[in-house]
Amino acid sequence: MIAYCHSSALLKRMLSEADSPDVEDVLHVLADLGMSLATSRIAHVEVARTLRSVMPGTDLADLLAGVWHDVDTLEVGRDVLRLASGVPVVHLRALDAIHVASALLCEATVVVTRDRRMARACSDLGLAVA
């Protein structure tokens, strides 16, 4: 069983925000249920760029290692891009369409996200959201 993690959820591991403990609790519960965590390669870029913007001048190597230590990375190949192009959700941005396509192709049981548009798109497509 796979829990697909959107970059908005993975960032909560590094940023102290009001809902960060909630996300960490969800990830622990999923791990206790035997689910593996996965995300798209594009999340690496999204997370690194966000951390660079909120922590300028910080050496991010150790912080980023903390984000990825237990998350499998899914490559963005032709099948993902083809499916992302055809996702029938109008309000979904391009990178989030790649996340949705990745979650669908890896047959994720649940998608962990803090992004409302992403959550709505996943729900519209029949994916469980946490």
C-alpha cells in the first residue's frame, strides 16, 4: 500500500506551521498501517525551492535529507506526462496534475496533501485524501 505525499505535506516536516504536527501524525499513522510513502521527482524541486525562499543562505543538504529519508521517489516519465495532460480536472495546475498522475499510476491508496485544489482534484478522481 502506498501513501502519495504532495510537496505541501512534505514541507510540513521542515517548516513549523500550525498544521505541521497534524501532517506528521498522519504520516506516522500511515507508516503504522504498513504504508510506504512516495512522491514525484518534481516534489524534490518544489520542496528545495520553497525552503530556499524561506531559509535563504541556509545549507539545505541535511534538511532535505530529513524530508526524503523514508519517501520513495517516482520518476516523471512519458506515461506520467501523458496522463497528467489528460487529467479531466479544470482547476488543477500543471505541476499538481503531474502529482495526481503519479499518484494514480503508482496506485496510491491515499494522497497526503495540504493543498486544497490538489485535495479537491484527488477527491474528484476517486482518490482518498488525508
